[in-house]
Amino acid sequence: MSLHKLAAELEETARQTAEMVDGVYTALATLSDKAMTSEKARAEAISQIVLALQAQDRIEQRCRNMAIATRHFAKMPPTASEEALDAVWHTLEMDELRINALSGVAKRVVSGEPELF
């Protein structure tokens, strides 16, 4: 199950990466929209870019956490129990990887106001 979970989390990371790129594309489209005033276009594009940067930070955290999990799995014997494999996920820092109920939560959460981190 743990390798299936890893595959699912990698697919979720790919989805989040595509969504981040869409955010950057949207910002570029906003900047080139001649129907908007340049001030409004800049303000909207900045907001869209900040959201994309936040997505990049989350994606980076996901990748680092999955690398940690993979290294732990590599050290485990092939006979390791499912409980031992699941325990590896519970040691991770990122909640959406550590807590099964939060897996893939990013696709169900509507973004609010962007926050600079």
C-alpha cells in the first residue's frame, strides 16, 4: 500500500505542478489583457503570481517529504509489515502526506486571499 500511496502522491504533485503553471499562464494573460487598465492588470497579476509561488512552496515541501519517505522505504526489509510502512508516512512534517484524510486536499480547497510567506 505504501508504494501505491507514493504513486498517488506523485500524481497529486504532478497535478499541483500543472495547476501552478496554469496560474502563471493566467497572470501572463492578465498582463496582456488590453481591456484592463494597466494598474488593475498589474494588481491582479501580482495576486495570481503570489498564489503560484505559494503552490511552488507546497510542491517543494511535498517533494522533500516524499524523498524522505522513499529513503526510509529503501532501508526497510522486503518483509516489513504494512503498519511499519504506514508509520513512515506518519513521521513526515507535511500534514497532507502525514494524515491520510488530507491527501489531495489541495484540489478541493478554494484559494482565498494570497499571503506572502
